[in-house]
Amino acid sequence: PYFGCITGRYCNRIANGKFLLEGKEYQLAKNNGPHHLHGGNVGFDKVVWQAKEIRRDNAVGLELTRRSPDGEEGYPGNLDVTVRYLVTDNAELVIEYEATTDKTTHVNLTNHTYFNLGGIKGGTILDHELQLWAGSITPTDETLIPTGKIQPVKGTPFDFTASKPIGQDIARTGGNPSGYDINYVIDRQDGPGLPRAAKVRDPKSGRTLEVSTSEPGVQLYTGNFLDGSIVGKGGVAYQKHFGFCLETQHFPDSPNQPDFPTTALKPGQRYHSKTVYRFGTSK
Ligand code: GLA
């Protein structure tokens, strides 16, 4: 289920695991029916990274580095990746991602943490109140591949522009298994600071989580595939909807969608992405 991991080289799906890049067709590993998901059979979540401690004025953390070799899971180019996790004095978890390549490739990195603001024994997250700074989604077909459209959420169960419980309209989302598993297009926000993507509040504990990001999209995934077969901390079996993910990202299947922001990275360019998870409390 990708609990807590770095997801890459390309998080989310690439249709049929294929793309055309600079005139050459690449075939990636197919690990999700006919499609490529979260980097393939051995994605960035299933490898050992080099780790070192980092200390900054207001933060401590971990710097993870790794070279993803040319051809890994079918991707072109040696990709040198750095991911930094920082815990700040401001109750934030900051994740910074950087990458460079020696051949043009596609990169899309995220973190796949499942949150439950009620704690390990919190049950489902259906009562958590969610607000998203996103007026549209990239709708998908039944295999979760984007159709290429950008669709306003107004008047649909996908509308979180005003805060509402995650479970309020979840029965009307469709899909198999049912629940939210969709990429939101984050609203353009001018002004200083990272754009806001989401705010979540657990009404029982009053705990809050705010997410801001440099990425254009965020996948809202409500743990639809969890079925109780995995037992975690405190002997708790993770049932459907026991956690939610807010995976900041470029849009799924961008390599095959010319109208989506590009995920191509060329030699000499530097991939950079930053997401801040800020924790708090409110009555
Ligand atoms: C992402 C996908 C989901 C699912 C989970 C992992 O969030 O969008 O469809 O694959 O990862 O279970």
C-alpha cells in the first residue's frame, strides 16, 4: 500500500506503461493491470537509500540520496535523486526533492504517507473535515487513467472547496473499490509562500494538518484498497478508509497528456519539488 514511502521515479499511473520521448518509445514495467504505477515493480519505495543527518537553524532531518540507474524499470537516464525530510520548530514536516539526469526522462516524486489525525486507534477518517484549494480534478477512466480533461468540481461529490467531512459524499464517488482516488488541480495562487493545497481537521481530537506545495496537483486517496489484511502498530488491522493520503504531484499520465504540465527532465535541468505538512490544533 506504499505506506509512508517516497514514490518514484514516477508516482501514480502511466497508461500502458508507455511513452514517447524525443522520438523514442519507452516501455516501462506494468505492475497495475496494463498500467505502470508508482515507479514499477521495484520503485523508489522498495530500495535502500543513502542517509545522512542534517541540521539547520530551525530544523533537523534526514537527507536521502540515490542514483536510479539508466534503464531501471524501463526509464531512460541515470537519475541522481536527493530527498530531504526536515522537522521544523514550527511543527512542520518539510519534504524537499531534487533530481538531475544524464538523458531526458520523466520524473514525478511524492510521499505516500497515510494520515489519521485520530491516531492509530482512530478508526476511519470519514469524519475528518477536508478543504482543498482546488476547483477542478483530472477525471479518469475506470482504470484510473486521466481522460485528459480538466473538470470543475462544483456541484459534484469531489467538491472540497469548502470544508466538509471526507465521508459526506463518498458514497457518490463511484469507482471500484469506492472512495476518493483522484488528482486535484491546485488553484493558482499568486503571492509569497508555497501555494496551499489542503487543510484537514479531526473533529474529535481537534488536530489539524495543512499541506502546501510547489506541485500543480494533489492526489486525494482515501485508503480504498485497505481491507484489514495488514496489521500495524498496536495490533490494529488497517481497514478501508483508516487513512487518507494527500500525494502532492504532477498530474498522472503526464508523459502521454500533451495538455498537462510536463514531467520531462533534461540533462542540465534540475527537478525541484517541495511540500510542507504543518500540524496544529483547533477547537
Ligand atoms: C495511489 C493510487 C491508488 C492506490 C494507492 C496505493 O494513491 O492512486 O490507486 O494504488 O496509491 O494502494
